[in-house]
Amino acid sequence: MKFKFLLASLVLGLSSTAMAGGAQDAIDAAKKAQKEAAAVGMEWRDMGKTIKKAEEAAKDGKEKKAIKLANIVVMQSKESLKQAELAKTAGPRF
Amino acid sequence: MKKLISSVALLIIALPFVTVQASTPAEDTEAFRSYFKKAVPDVKFEDFQNGVYALDADSREQWIEIEEFPPYELAIDKGTELWEKPFKNGKSFASCFGEDISGTRAKYPYHDEAQDTIVTLEGDINKCLTDNGEKPYKWKKGNIAAVSAYIAYEGRGKKVDVHPKTDKAKAWYDKGKKFFYAKRGQLNLACADCHVYNFNRKVRSELLSPALGHPTHFPVFRTKWGEMGTLHRRYGGCNKNIRAKPFKAQSDEYKALEYFQAVMSNGLELNGPGARK
């Protein structure tokens, strides 16, 4: 009985740690991605706001939501880096 | 024969590089104007200084009525007051800009070769303050827009006359040009997407203004703002609209953009301050 209880506690503890680590990792990646976008002058308007929302969600224990929000920023940053590449040859179409 | 073959080969290799050579500011200006002329042949070149009011008769009528009691008048009065008020050291704005400021607005923006930067009117207003031990104004509205409005008003009638002559100045021009044509933000739009390729079309209820003539009438009183604002305030608002993080007013990005836009608007009359929606 004791063994089962310990095992259950361990599984629960591990999974929550992984979730917390996952959210924090995702938020850290989002912050890094935001910096990369800013460095090329292509940061999108709501990146900072979305990171804040992700941090609030993580604080409230809404790990999945936090990861989802942080991943949006990472995806946006990838798009903004593509814009920066295209901007190098930007010019009139007439 | 060998020489001929190698010469032809060299020509073939070099040809693509020759054809993609960057255009000069004068060539760009010509192409820019031709584009607008072709798009709206009935609009005279000199009318582009009036923005959307050059395009839409109803809006123009309303604007003419607004101009009878212009909302920027209070800003001119405030600007006059600030202009005349001595600094703590006894000097005033006139010590920086001179007593006759009829030609002052038309000097800006310009490239400072020694500092390798673009100098804007607002930049020099704040420089004058700090050089005289005063606190600089905030960049986008309030006192800076008021002094700028006063100088613009006194300089009405002069024409935009900005020509990048040195390599350094051309580099700033190119930076501004790239900014203007580069897509940015979540909506993936460039300045040119709205104000060149889709000017004279509506976004919701508002007509998109032509980029030709943009810098002539700033600072402006915008109904949306309910107050005056500088050109860089407007740039920031535009960038926010397309969900790009705006740059700071007087950042290198916006100074370069202002410089590029001024070159495109060469020959148009300066008619600031203006009233816009």
C-alpha cells in the first residue's frame, strides 16, 4: 500500500515538475525569440504582451496555456526573421 | 579570337550585375511620381501636399470648412509663446534658429555629414533646449509639436528640397527606402502596401492617403488624437496598426524614413501644420 502511494506521489511530482519546466523552457525560448526579432528590427507588436500572458498562465498553474502562448511568440519570431531577410532586397514593384 | 571570346564571356557574366545596379534618388523620385500620376491622372502634382483631400471631393469639402477655424491654431499660439519665452540663460529658440524662420522648416530633414546622421526639425528643437541647459520636450506631442507647428506655419510656401549628395547621405536614403518597402508586423504590410499600391482605396471607412506629399503638412492635428502630433508619432501609429512593434520617435529607422519620404516629395509645397482625420 505504502509502495503504491509512494509511486503515485512520485509520478505526480515528476509530471508537475516536467510541466513547470516545460512552461518555463517555453517562456525562455519565447524571450530569446523576441530578442532575435528585435535585433533585426522586426519585432511584432504583441510579442511582449503574449510573453506576459504566458508568464501569468504559468503562475496560475495553467501550464498548457502558458506553453501554447510562448510557442506563438517563437513562431512569430520565425516569421519576423523571414521578413528581415526579405527586407534586405525590398524595393518598389513599379 | 580568344580575346573576343573572353570579352564576350566577361560581358555575359557582368550583365546581370550591371542591370541590377541601384537606382539613384533622382530616378526613384521620377518613377515614384510617374506611378502616382498614372494612377490618378486628374490630380495635379502640387495637390498631393493635401493628402487624401486631393483625392476625395467630399472629404476635401469638409476639410476646407475645418480649415476656416483650424484646430491647429492653438498649437501655433502655444508654439509662438514657447518661441518667445526666454530660457533660464536669457537666450531663446531664436538664438539657435535665427530671427527669420521663414526658411527654417524647408531645411529639414538634412544629412549631417560630420555626425553621419539625419537631423530633423524636432531633433534640433530639443538640441536647442539641451544646448541651453533646458529640459528637452517629449518627442511626439505637446510642446515639441507646438514649436514645430509654429516653425512650419512660418515656413509655409517653401518647397521640399532634400537631395542626398554624399555616399553617407545616400546610405541613409537607402535605409529609409528599404524601410518604406519592407513588409513588417503580423499583418505583413509595408508602408508602400497601403500608401502606394493601395492609396485611394478604403480601409474600413477611411481612404488611404498617397505617400507622395506625406511629410509636407506635419505636425498635424488629428481628429483621432484630438491633439497635435509629429510625423514620427504618426509613423509609430502606422506600425502599431500593422501589428509591428513601433520604433521610438527620432530613432534612426524613422529618421531614415522621413528622409526618404522627403526626397520623394521634393518640389511640393510645405503647408504644415495640417488638419487630418
